[in-house]
Amino acid sequence: MSQDKTRPAAALVLGALLNTLALAAAPARPLADSEPVTHIEPLVVTAPAVGDRPLQVTIDTQAAAQPIPAQDGADIIKSIPGVTISRKGGTGGEVILRGAAGSRLDILVDHESILGGCPNRMDPPTAYIFPGAYDNVTLLKGPQSVRYGPGNSAGVVLFKNDPVHLDAPSAALDASFVLGSFGRNDQSAAVLAGTPQFYARIEGVRTESDDYEDGNGDKVHSRYKRTGGRLALGWTPDARTVVELHGSLSNGEAAYAHSMMDAARLDRENIGLRFEKTDISPLVETVEASLYYNHIDHVMDNYSLRAFVPSMMMPMPSSSNPRHELYGGRALATLALADSTKLTFGADFQSGRHSTRNATGSADDAEINTQGIFAELTRTFAGNRRLIAGARLNSWHAEDKRAVISGMMGATPNPTAGADRNEVLPAAFLRYEHDLAAVPVTLYAGIGYTRRAPDYWELFSYQGIATSSAFHASPEKTTQLDAGATWRRGALTAFVSLFANDVSDHILIHSSYPKGMGSAAVTRNIDSRAWGGEAGVTYALWERLQIDASIAHVRGENRTDDLPLAQQPPLEGRVSLTYATPVWSAGVLSRLVAGQDRYALNQGGIAGQDIGATGGFAVLSLNAGWQITRYAQLTAGIDNLLDKTYAEHVNRAGSGDPGYVQNIRVNEPGRTFWIKFRLSF
């Protein structure tokens, strides 16, 4: 059966490749490295373009991408080399960069933090993000910036809207519709209207899907429905000033294959105010300031999105209503100290409160506050050489408001009830960049240090080794080296990005740690090391035919336990071939993932724990695009063309709804058809 199923698909892929090559062969003239190249962007993106800045990748959120166009904050960045998504269901995946997740990789929207409410990490920040509501998303790798808050040892993901400046009264519309397999149905629309002095921007998004099927044809408990809206009102008294008041409302629900409960409510309320002024004087280039409030209201239960089945763990219908409130803000200025020297400095703060409401009432369980100051200096030298340095100092305060700690055996008194603690969190980095004139390559090397305090989940969701509270877990200290190069010449663009780090007091979650007469899920500190990196190449074979290839690998060691560091993704490669004209594009994408036999059973982080080895897999996908008019675009694709049954190594255990086939891991979707229509004018 499997051979009969595969041969037609393989023939289809081979035919598509031959047709693409035949079309591309019409010019039949390879490009020389020395001649100028006019790159034609494909209508469906399979790999983000190499950034102009080291350690930085930027994605256009409005561009159609394969796999199926993104519906949450995780989907939009999973095509970046080094990024892995841990799947729970159809939405709300955990973003993992170079084997690091959680607060090691902060996710910000317009420089505002979002933190989910579920103590078991059912609703990470990605579950509340609609990528189409933002202009672009940027990934910064490593501890090589201090502008975006404390910690962030793996990097930062920035969802951003660009400042709006209108030269004349005008209006613009950008709308899109996505239809796909398994009932996928998305609509989004954004309207921008205004004058040179005022503007209004309103956006609405709706996304929905039924349970998807894996390659075996088995349904996965994964349906979801999410809606969101954003309104921004701006005042631009001149071309150098923006004052914007914005607010967002969203709600949703999501079924999860990894859990015995689902997200019956995924609600967010947000309001923010930001100010930006540029070209103030020869000394002062920019001044920025912002304030925001985010409120997450999350309900999880075992009956709204599934048929309730009594179990030993949950003999009765159950629900819980955790909430997370955040207040924050920042202010910074950029000074041109000299023609070759720029200094950016500022301060920020964040105040968070977590609470839980259930049948017995509502109570706060945690408060975490932080305030920081930071500065970054860029000095440019002769010969296109740059030195970038930065430093940050944060004051961190946490308070344990739990009177009792709930567990499988009932509630017990909290040994750290009413306790508070304070930490000083320093961070610094130094990076050297050199643009070589003789060879079109940029070289860079940097070293960074950051101290990361335990986050809410590490402090309050697990036990400590000695007591039932992990409130006194030590901060994590990371020292990391980053080095790499970017090459651009004619038809060739290539990059390599390498890193190595040493982490003292790495915060590890051990879900089955021997304790007393049994075992418990605990937060503990270890020492670790990790190294790896990413490399990629883009080459224009002919004027309209382009090949993209990338590879990513990471390897980590738990030095304390003499074990592999848990939750490390395997070696992964991607190859895509695209034929593009200004009107048409067609492409094929192959994702190749090696097996992973390096794991540490029941160890990991707040995003999940290792559950065993995995085999390798290969996934093949096709896409095509048509620029119908200047204003209308149609794109389509087939993901997982061969209907492969597979699951990512970094994954949550598939122990959810017993009404579905249970697998060791949450399997990925099988063959998926999708089509997207976009209208913009």
C-alpha cells in the first residue's frame, strides 16, 4: 500500500522539477559572479532572506510562506534555520532556538511582553499573537543586545509595526483569505487611513481549523478558533514625530493533544502608548518612550472541547482560570557622539502579577517585578570595521503569595509562603564586525554574558529538590561566543553562524526526580555547555531559477549529570528550488531531519521534557503563486506531499484526549492543501 501511495506523488514531484527546469532553461545562460543580478522574489517564501546585520533575520509577515501560512506567533518563524517548534495541537506551539526556549528566548510585540497564564505552559506567548497584525518579525540570536530586557540568553523575537508617516491624505487596504485542509479557514483585513497629521489603523483577524489528520489518517485533537482586533490612533505633527495609542482584544479556544485539559478560553486585553522622535539635533538622533498593559485571561478544562471521560488523575469535570497581568514600559535615546560613534541608552521596567480563580475563589500566587538600565555603543573605524558593546543592569524582585501548594496528593502548606527575594542581573556583550573590501564578506565575532532569573513557571510550577517549593532556584549565568560570516557576490549569498556557550546554574526541569518514597517534578540547577550553529546558501542558477539550502545543528551537555542536555533538536537541513517571474512562481521544498538518539529521559525545560529517541524523516512540499494584478495575488501549496507520518523530536507527549489514537508524541499534520488570496491597494 505504501508503495502504491508514494509512486504517483514521487512522479508528480519529478514532473514538477523537470517542468521547472525546462522553463528555466529557456534563457539557458548561467549568471557569472561578476555580473549584476536582479533577484525576483518568489511569491511563496520557503526560507527567509539572509539579513544585512549579523545575528539578525527579518520576515515579512504578509508574505505567503510554506508550510501553510502562519496563524500564530510560532508558525511565522519556523522556517528560520535553528528554530524548532514543539507542537501541542493546532496552535500555540513553543518556539525553540538552538535548543533553548521559555524566557531564554523572549517574545515581544511592539517591545511589549506577553506571558501566558497556564502553570503547565498550555498557552505560551505565541498563542496570543496574530502575525498578520504586525508589519514584520525579527529574530535576534544570542546575548548580543541589551536593549530588550534581562535574560534573553538565546535571543529575542520582535513582532513590530513600523512608524506611520503619510505624505498626503490617503487610505490603504490589505486583506487576505486562507483555505486549507482540515477545515482551515482564515480571514484578515487591515485598513490604514489618515492625513500627514493623523492616522488610524484598524486590523481584524480570524483563524479556525478542525482536528487535523497525521500521515496515518488518524485524527489529532487539535482544533482551534481564534479572533483578534487591533486599533491604533496616531498623531504625526511633523515627519519626525509619532505619538500612537493602540489597543488589542483577542479571544479563542484550542484543543490540545498533549494534555488532559484544553484551552476553553484564550483572551487578551492590551493597551499601549508610544512616542518616537527622530533627527532632534546634531547630537540627539532619536528619542523613544512607551508604556503598556497586557492582561491574559485563560480558562482550561476537561469538558468544553472534548467528551469528559473520568480517569484516575481527573475523576470529575475540572476547570481552572489562571490570569497574568503585566505593566511595563521603556525609554531610550540615541546620541551621535561623533561621526563614527553612536550611543543608545535607556531604562525599562516590568511588573507582573499571576492569579488563579476556581470554584473556591480567586487568589494571587506570584508577583515578579524588574527594573533595568542599559547602554549600547557602536564605534565605526576605517576599513569598514565596527565595534559594538553593551551593558545592562537589572534589579529583580519576586514574592511567593501561595499559602499552599497543590499536587496529586492534595494541598500541602507552602514552605516559602510570603517569602520574597531580590537579585541583581548584570549583562554585557562585545562584538567586532569587519566588511572586507577585497572579498564581499562580513565577518563578526562576539562574546556575551547574561544572568537570567527564574521565570514564573520555573519558580511556581514545580517543586524544589529539598522542599515542595522551587522559589529559591538560583539564577542562570550564560557566557556565549558567537562568530560567523555573510557572503554576497553576484548570484551567490551565503552565511554561517556559529555559537558555543557555558552555563552555570542552568535551570533544568526534571519531571521524574527521585524524592522521598517516590518521585516529583522539580526545578534544579545544573552546569551545561552547548555549541552548534546554522549555515545557508542562496544561488541564482539562471536569471529566474534559484536554489536555497540551509543546515542547523546543536549539541548540548549536562555536565552535572554527565548526560546529553535535554530538549536539543537533531541535525536539520532544508533545500528548496524556485522558479520565479514577476507574475508566476513555482517551487519545491524538501526538509530533511536526522534521527536523535541523544536524550535525557524526563529532563528538559518549561516547554517540555525528553521522552526518548526519534528516527529521522524527510518531508516534501510544493508551492505556486500568481500575481494576478498589481493589487491581487493568489498562492497555493501542498505541504507534506507524500503524506509522511512523523513527529518532531522536541515535542510534548501525546497523552491527551483518550477519544483519539494516542501516540508517544504529537504527530505533525499529514498531506495538507492550502490556498491564499491577498488583496492590497
